[in-house]
Amino acid sequence: MNAKYRFGLGALVGATLLASAAFAADIQVGVVSVNYNSPSVQVQTDAAIKAAEARGWKVELFDGQGDQVATNNAAIAFIDRGFNAIINTASANPQMTAVIAYANEKKVPFVSTFSGLVPGITADIGSNNTVDGAIAATELVGRIQGRGHVVKMNWVVLPALKERDEGFKAVISQYPDIKLTEIELKVPGQVDDAFNQMTNLMLANDDIVAVWTGWDEPGTAAARAIETAGKSDKIFVVSNDGTKEAVDLVRKGAPYELTVAYDVERMGTTAVDVTAAALDGKFPTTKILTLKPCLITKATVPAEGQKIDFKTCTLFSGESTTN
């Protein structure tokens, strides 16, 4: 290779890198979340923003603070302003169909996390929530020997939570000796509502033995209510999410038996990876991308200050030496 050709090749590579950097700097991504302040939602959202900014993209976040209409309007506004992609973190896609249709019309990728499958999305990144809800329910049933009064607290507007609900019901329906009380929580305000609902239920019912919640926020509130009522030795909570507060409660032996934990940081970064590929014209073969969860119990909870290792953890209680 002569010097002139080597110089020409080097210049071409340099120009390509500069063009790629310039292209990255021109990318604008709108991130929308109907309830950003929910702990697991905040973690996945922040992870997505950090990953996008690391690529040199410009990112704007809109927190709907519980207002789905405002969240939809913000997403549409991002598209009208010429943003290149939308990332939706845990806002129900079935309530965003007009946004998704508009994104398709403008050829803007629409990637979501824990938001459900509807036609037109690029992909939704999450977990097999139906299975996860069933796993938590199975662990609950095993601990009460298939009988007793169980309370279920959930909010089935979000598809991920509805799927967990279906998994729970599939398990519980097999046990006729279980008495079930179902509570649909108010969102926003789920923490206070769960605490108050649990407090009132315990005052009216002396036979409650366990609580299943769709996600950890109401679960930790229910556990706090149980402790306040002095019933930690009679009632326990199982849930889904793996928030720091829930994991800490499991570790310290509070009335919080377990949580099915999600790698929400990876969900955020995966959403950005999928967005980047879509902007490059490469789309996933499936619209539902699931990541491995972990079962966090007293036997499997990481030491204080350590993160959950999603590469080595287990999802089944029989895999741990002490169960």
C-alpha cells in the first residue's frame, strides 16, 4: 500500500468517525414516564438517559406525575419538535395508541419498558410478568400450606401489573381453601393507599395470613402497616420489583418474605440499544424483549451494600441451599 493510499484511507476513516459523531450529536430523544418518581421506574429511566447521553444524544425527560394525558401530549410534542425517537418508561402503551400511531406516521422509533405490547411499537423491554406473578404466588401458597386469608393489592392499568395479576390468579385458583380479598390501589398515592387499606383490613379481619402485591411500593407500605399493628409474626408480604427498600426488608427479617427482582438498570440501557439499532434501520424480530428476573428471599438476598447479580442469581427457591 503506497503512502498516498494510506493517507487517503486514514482521511476516509477519520471523516467517517467525524460524521458519526456529528450524527450522534444531532440525535434527540424524548423520554416520557407517567410516574417517574416510582423507585423502579426512576432507576430504569435514569439508566436510559445516562446510556443515551453516553452516545452523545440530546435527551429530554417528561414526568407525567400520574397524568397519562399530559404524558401523551408531551410525547406528541417531542415528535412535532423533530425528535428522532421516543422512549417510554412504564407508561401503559394501551393508553398511548394515538402517540404510537403518530410516531409510526413520522417514522419515529417508539421503544418502551414495562409498558405492554400494542401494534406499532418498536419493542417493549421487560420480563415475563405472568410467570413472575405466578412464581411469587406459588411461594406464598407454599408458605401457608394452601389455606388461609390472602390479600391481593395491585393496579391493573399498567400491562405489566395486569400480567402479574393473571399469574397470581392462575395459582390461587387451584386452592379452594384460600380466601381472597382483592384491592385495586389508587395511583398516584399508592403508598398511602396501601398502608391505609392494609391497616383497615387488619382491623376488620383477624385471619389474614399473607399479602401479595403487584409491585414493591405498596408491598413495603403493607409491611409497614403490619409492623405498626404488631402482627409481623402472623402476616407476611410477597411482591415483585426488587427495590432497595424491599430487599432491605427481606434482609432484616421484616414481614417481607420475598420479591421477584428485575434488572431495571439493564432495561433502561437495553431500551437505548434497541433505539440505536432502530435509528440504524435494524429492528428486533420480536416486539417483546424479556430479561431474567431473580427471586430474592432470606436465603438469596445479597449482603448489605451489594447489588443483585442477575447473571448468577436464581428464580426458584429449590435452587437455594436453605430455601
